[in-house]
Amino acid sequence: MKMQKKQFRIGELAKRLNVERFVIRFWEKEFNLKPSRSDGGQRFYEEKDFQRFRQIKELLYNQGFTINGARQQLKQPNGSHVLASQKTTMEKEKSTTTPIGLHPRIIELRERLVQLRKLL
């Protein structure tokens, strides 16, 4: 049976996740992840770190969560889900209802932006 390495560097983690190294560093910052470091400051990751990054990638890339929504989802007990408002969408907004709690000036500006977008 082949033994797996206990620790690996950022380049190997990025390759396993099929993302660039800067993405790993960005996710570390956004999700407050702290990999172990050598005395020289080099990052080292374990299998549990890989699993966490893979979960983040799934939420962001495949399930369409925002960074904030993914953070909330990761805090949920297994099986729980955050509100759909924490997800992103590429579809144009279809609803003409006014979101609850928005100040009238913001609503007006939002409507103007929609009109401007139609002109482009």
C-alpha cells in the first residue's frame, strides 16, 4: 500500500484543486484559514486542508455561492443550507417587487441603473 504524504506545498494543493496559487492565498484570507508554516514561513497543507479547500471550491464554483454565502454555509451544521440570497446568479432579475427594507432613494437609483443597462 502506497503511503500518502502528510504535508504538501501550495503548488501541489493548487494543482490538486485545479486552481492558481493566488486563489488558495485569497481563500485563506477570506475564509480565515491558517495552514501550518515552516520556520521560513513556507505554507504546508494536510489532507484535511485539501478537503476544506475542495469544499470551498464546490460552494463557489459549482453551487454559485458568494464568498459571504460560502462562509455562512461552512458554519452550518451538516445538512443545513443558507438562504438563496447568499447565492449568485447569472440570470437577469425578473422580479419587479421592491425588496423589503430598502430606502426609497436606493430603490430609485436601482431603477435608473436598470434603465441605463437596457440602453447599453
